[in-house]
Amino acid sequence: MNPRIITIIAAAVAAVVFGVIGFILGELHRKKVAEAAIGSATEEATRIVNQAVQTAENKKREAILEAKDEIHSLRTEADKDIKERRAEVQRQERRIIQKEEALDKKTENIEKKEETLSQKLKDVDAKLQEVESIKKSQFDMLEKVSGYTKEQAKAVLLQNLDEELTHEKAVKIMDYEQRTKDEADSLAREIIATAIQRCAADHTAETTVSVVTLPSDDMKGRIIGREGRNVRTLETITGVDLIIDDTPEAITVSSFDPVRREVARLTIEKLIADGRIHPARIEEMYEKSKREVEQTIRQTGERAVIDAGVNGIHPELVKLLGKLKYRTSYGQNVLNHSLEVSYIAGLMATELGADVKTAKRAGLLHDIGKALDHEIDGTHIELGVEYAKKYKENEQVVHAIAAHHGDIEAKTIVACLVQAADAVSASRPGARRENVQNYIKRLEKLEEIASSFEGVEKSFAIQAGREIRIMVKPDVISDEKMVLVARDVVKKIEDELEYPGQIKVNIVRENRIVDYAK
């Protein structure tokens, strides 16, 4: 083998041996260093633990001392509180003992009084027995003298008393009514007549149709459109019925809603003037007409407020007033009716020296609920009260609205004036029209109410239902009882029947004696 290779191998082996020895020595050195570090850490940990234990012991002793001080303080306060409570209990005991002694004395006095009263009661009982015996002997004597028993005499006395009271009551009622009428009729007639004379309001009956004049009959075909599309579009958008018949140069717009009818009428007139009639143009003209009607409603409301002479009404209520122009009641325009009630109530308030402005305001707003859409639930009185409260109207106006049909009692002068003015405006001849069937039913109901009373022979509704004439049986109804029957009939009519104005109840009692000369 080559000596050079042997030398290289020997050198490599020596290097490996020295490396292994160095590694082992390094590991031993690191181990000694780690053990030394662990030992020092253990000593430090032991020192820290000992120090913590010592600190804890110190804290414990301090806490125990503080707790002992606190316990001593609480015990001292508790002892003091117990002493005070004991003293209070002793005071209460002394007070209770004193009260018991006073009660014992009062009890003794009461017992003595009871003994005295019991003795007096015995004396009274003895006297009562004596009185009863005397009374019984007197009754026996009276029964022998009169020939009536006690019960028979009582019945006779009650019958006589009832007849006398009926007569007295009838006389007093007649006297009171006569005096009241004498004092009030002339003044009431004068005030109402003056108010009506000074309020010259026109009235016309409203209808449920509007007639649109056409330039020629050819325009009917254009309004109908191909296969009726134009007329269907008009009826769908406006919500009215169009009646296109043989009437020359005219078509009829029919609807129970006057606002819809007015919008439809304006729409058709604009389409006729424009000449272009198709669904898109119909919608355009409808929107334009609707805006015009809304503007007219606002202007009409403002004009009504100015004409009535009131101010400070909320804009929403003004708008509702404008809507009343397109509302009717039994054919009477509600806005004209409201203005008329406002005028009449204001004039009567002037005559009576009442608040004129409030009376006019309440009269103008009394039917404001009729302007609201039919989709809203509630009567026009309930809706009017609700909206008047909503827009901060004063209590007198709200009460007048609630009471103007007598649903509640009128408790203010303004409410009474509005109620009277409403009746005057509604009952004037020609102001309203009534359905014939409803008119006949009201007359039949009036006669039925009158005939339901005992002693009534026949009844007749006359003067278009403004008077009921009642024939009574003379052997059942006396002259004095006629007054009571009349008041009962009036009360029942007021409770069960709705009517404009007033109804006169006229009772006739007639005795006829027939004999024959033979």
C-alpha cells in the first residue's frame, strides 16, 4: 500500500477520534452548567416562597386585628341600639298601660249607661204597648163606625190620593207649560225669524248625475272608441258610469260621489276641447282635472271661511270644508247648509248676547265629518269630533259638533244655538228633499207610536208628518190624564223617531151623547 494513503487514513481516523472526544467533553460541560443554573433557580424559588409565606402571615395578622376592631365597634353600636330599643319598649308599655286604664274607666261608664238605657227601654216598651192597645181599640171603633176594614180604607184613601195627585200634576204641568210657552215662544220666534230674514241663503236640490254637452253626435263615437276602449278607460279611471244613449248632443255622467263626478265631467270636457281621445290622453286629462278639482276644493274652503267670518282654522279643516261643496244631504248642498247654519247661529248669538265668533265657528264646522271619505268607519258626528280634536279646535266647538243631532245633551249655549240653526236650515221648505218611501215609513211609524198607548182610539199623521192628531176614548182617558199621555207620546217620538224640525202632538177627547125622539 502506498505510504501516502496510509498517512491520510491515519490522519482521518485521528480527526474522528478527536471530534468524538470533543463532543463528549462539551456535553459534560453543558450538563454541569445546566445543573448549576437549576440549583441557583431552586434556591431563588425557595427564597421567594419563603418570602411570600412571611408576607401572607403578616397580612393575616393585620386582617385579624382589623376584624377584631370591627367586631368590637359593631358590638358597641349594637349594645347602644339595644338599650335605646329597650327604653322605647318601656315607654310604649307605660303608654299602653295608661290607655288600658282609661279604657277600663270608659267601659265602666258605658256599662252604667247601658243599664240606664235598658231601664228606659223597658219603660218605653211598656208605653208603646199601651199606645198600641189604645190604637187598636180606636181602629176597631173606626171600622165599626165606617163599615170598612183597615185594608179597604187604605185602598180607598190611596185611590183618592192618586186621583188628586193626577189632577194636581196635570194642572201643574199645564200651568208650567203655558207660562214657559208664554215667556219663551215670542222671544224664540222673534230671534229665529230675525235670523232667517237676515240670512237670505239660496238652496237648490243636488242630483247624482251631470250632463256633458257635445258639439255633435259624432263625438259620442269618438268617446266610446274602438270596441269601447275609451269609455272603459274613462269609467275605470274616474270611477263613474257614463250613460251614452239617444239623447242628442249630450252624455250623462252618473255617480253618487260628487267629487268623482266633477273630475269625470272636467276630464270629458277637456278631451272634447282637445279632440285627441285615446287611453293615454284620457289618463293625462284625468290627472289635470283632478289637480284642478283639488285646487277648487282648497279655494272653496278658504272662501267659505272668509264668508263665515271666522279665522284660525287649521288648513286641513279648510280643505275638508272645500270638499263639502261636493257633498249633499237629502239633496241639500252640505257646504251651503254649513254656511247657513253658521250665519243663523251667529245671528241668534248676537240676539242673545252669546259668543258670536264661537257660534259661527261651530256652525261652520258642525257637519265637517261628512267631508271624509266613505271608506272611513264612523258616523259623521264621530268623525267630525275626532278631526276637530285632532286639529286643536276648542272644547265648545267640539261639544257643539257632538251635540248638534241630540246624540248627547247640549250643555252650552253655543251647542243649543247650533242645534237650533241646523234644524232651521234643514227644515225650510225646499231645502231638502226626502225619498217618498222613507217619507211614508216615517208617517206610518208616527201613527204606530201614537196608537201603542192605552186608550187611543185612532191616530192620524197630518201636515206632512209635522203633526199627529190622536183621538182618545173618553171613558178611559180623562181630561187631566190627556196632558200626561201627550207628554208620554212626545217622549216616545223623541226616543224612537228621526225627523226634521218638530212634531205637534194634538190629542182630542170628545163625549158624544145620542138619543132619539120617538
